[in-house]
Amino acid sequence: MFLSVVIPTYNRLPILRQCLHALERQQLRPGGSIEGYEVVVVDDGSSDGTIAWIEANRETLDHVRLFDQPHLGPAAARNLGVSHAKGETIVFIDSDLVVTEHFLQSHADALTRGRQQLGHDRLFTYGAVIDTNNFDDPTREPYKLTDFSAAYFATGNVAIARSWLEAVGLFDTQFQLYGWEDLELGVRLKKLGLVLIKCPAAAGYHWHPPFKLADLPNAIDREIQRGRMGVLFYRKHPTLDVRLMIQMTWLHRVLWGVLSLGGWLNEKLWQSPCNG
């Protein structure tokens, strides 16, 4: 199989460098199932010199193919990447994910085993995503209980046959803000009966800087965006499963009331002049 790793990116150049160099160091089994691979990077309107850096480092990025678009969001960026991909198998990761040397081989092995066991290719593999603050050596982070995910389909680390993405119409580009575009596509894949196969050996280390109080306004803005996209998600799929995913149940409302002291703790309080 030929693998196309599709990576949308937006102003993440420092960690993107590590992401791409890790993908250049992949160890593939001679004579194995992988015929080759490419790394399709889609720059989503970055202003941090991402395109210039990739162009200036072509000699060390043998597998990278670069495309760009205005800032339209990750759904549109992934769709653009898939449209240009050469492989019949698509691997999605985020641009702040650093992988191990056996990442692609592990996904390929799991896909092959799954097809043999199930007798069909109506499946996808989901690798481990391990959160870390270690920028210099992210792959040293151990797996933690908080790294467990019950998500069915999340594009932080997943491999799937291109044909199934095309069968459900790829990502919905209405999801231009932060959140839910991958889980929404997962709902459509689930309706086709695709089987999730966990592949912990295909580990990716999701880097993010330690939280600082100065980051709070951006964090609040992300959650506002997530809320708006959550409404879109539910309008498309008004089911209990989606209500649970976006935390729109009576239990979540009660928890929100307790944690926010009845709504007193909110973004307006944190953005008031006395906290500025």
C-alpha cells in the first residue's frame, strides 16, 4: 500500500518542524506491505513563515508535498490534502504531533491484520495520542490515564482507506471554527459500519505548551468556537450520542452550574478590567 499522510497546519511552525522531521525518519520493513509514502502538508493561511521554511528545507524533506489555501479551517485543509494525495490509504495527523520511527509501519500492519481478520476493508486504525509539554524530546512522555480516548474517529492519529472518505463526502467545510469536524465525519462513517481498530503501537505525541494565565483569553475563545460548532454538529445529527459528545444533556447543565457557581464564573468576569 502507498500511504499519504495529510497534515493541515496553521501557525505551528516550531512544532511542525519536529513533526515533519519525525516523518522523514520512518523505518519501513523491507518487502513489507508499504510500497512508499508521502507527506501532504496543507498550510491554512499561516503567517509564521511556514511556507518559506518548507521551501528552504526541501533537501531534508524528501517526502513532503506542500499546498496552501486561505484560512478556511482544518476541514477544508484536509479535503484539499486528500484531493492531492496519491495514496489509496490516508493517514491523518495534526501538525503538533510527533511520531515514532515505526509509526507508519504500525498503522499498515494493523490495517493488514484487520482486513485479514474481518475479511473486508470496512475499517480504520486509530493510533495512541499522548499529550506532552516536552518540546525538546516529546516522545519520552509516558502514556497516562488522561491520554485515554473513547472517540470513534479523531484525526489526531488515524489511518483509513481513501475510498471510505470519498464514500461519505469527506469533511463538512461548514466547520470553519474550532472543533467537531472529525467527529462529525466519524458519525457518517459509523453509519456505513466501519470498524474501529485500536493501534497503540502507532503512537503520536501531541505537544502543547504548559498553560499560563495569559493563555486564558485564547482558551475561552476556543471554547466559544467549539460551542458554535457543537450546535452545527447537533443540527446535522440530532441524536443522543451527539448530545453526549457535545455535553448538551441535563447532567452536563447541572455540572456546569456547579462548576461556574450558577454562571457567576464566566468569560466576562475574567475579561473585566480588574483582571486585565
